[in-house]
Amino acid sequence: MAVAAVLASGVPAPAVAAPDGGTAGEVTSVDPTRPGPLTQQDLQALALPPYSQWLADVAAVTDEAAFHLGTRLPDPSGARTAIVLDIDNTALQTTYRPGLTSPATPGVLELARQADAAGAAVFFVTARPEILRGQTRANLDRVDYPRDGLYMRGWFDFRSDTDLKTANRAAIERQGYTIVANIGNNDSDLAGGRAERTFKLPDYGGQLS
């Protein structure tokens, strides 16, 4: 299950953590420690569609989200607005392009830049454990995401992903933001409300965590 699963298996983690400002060779099973694009054999083992199909499926959703942001932002009242992005297999291609540094997901990066240009804050809300904060920040910065805050799973926080992420969006709202769009690829990224619109990227029956 590639790097997304490796990252998610770290130390569980305080309640709401505060934000900070081709193929190659043949394999018979998936090796989550091997960096680089997944091979066709990897995709078959994971029951995932080809990379090109995933990109097309993502684009269908991000195009819809871009249209929404284009009609919603900038806010005519001057209110503080924000979008929320999940990280694994949403903002970053952690399954299809695993490694210590995963590339940005096309379409999602453009959404972040569109929101930023229209005056909205860009927050990342993830269930990655706090121990991975440095690596996560470095990856997001390397692929040039605008970033106004990064919420992660704090130390000894054993809540479900849904409860964790809902609480973090509530924390963003308490700062005076209206979350105009919440984008993720799992139901746990989007459940719990606290956003005007939600946009779900493909997870193929939970295969993309």
C-alpha cells in the first residue's frame, strides 16, 4: 500500500495539534519501501487502475472544485475564507509516486494556488502523526504548495480519523475562517461537516488511503 500506509503507521499520536504558520523492472509483490513510480505489477497487486486513469478521475473532481472556487472567491463581503486539503493521495501522490518526497497531485495544486490567489487561506488537515511534521512540511514546500497551516495527529491522540479531522476544521473555524471547500479522497476526510462544499477524489473502494 505504498508510502501512504508507511506514513500512516507511525506513532499514533495531542488532541488538535496546532498549525504551523514508467515502469521499472518486474516485481511479484508490492514493496512499499521502493521509491519511484509503481510498476504495472504493483498496480495489479493493489487492484488499482493505471496512473493515467487515476489522473483523469482526479481531474474530473478538481475541475468541478475549480469552478466552485471561481464563483465563490474572492468573498464579496471580505470575510476570511479557507480551503482544506487532505494530504495522502489528495495533495500528494503518495501511492502512485511513493518516496520521501512525493510529487504534488495535478489539479489539487492548482486548486491551492487558485484559492491563495483569490485571498483564501490554504490549510492541510491530515491523520499523519506529529512525528512526520518535518518531512511533511518539507514535501509540501518542495512542490510549492501555499500553506497557511498544517494540522496533524498529535501525540497520544487515538481518535478516529473522522473525529480528528472534524475537530481540526472546527479549530480553523474558530480562527474566524469560513471553509468554502474541503477536498479529500476518503470519507473520513469529508465527514463531520464544517465546510460549505466537499469534493471527494477517487479512493477505489478504500485502496487509496
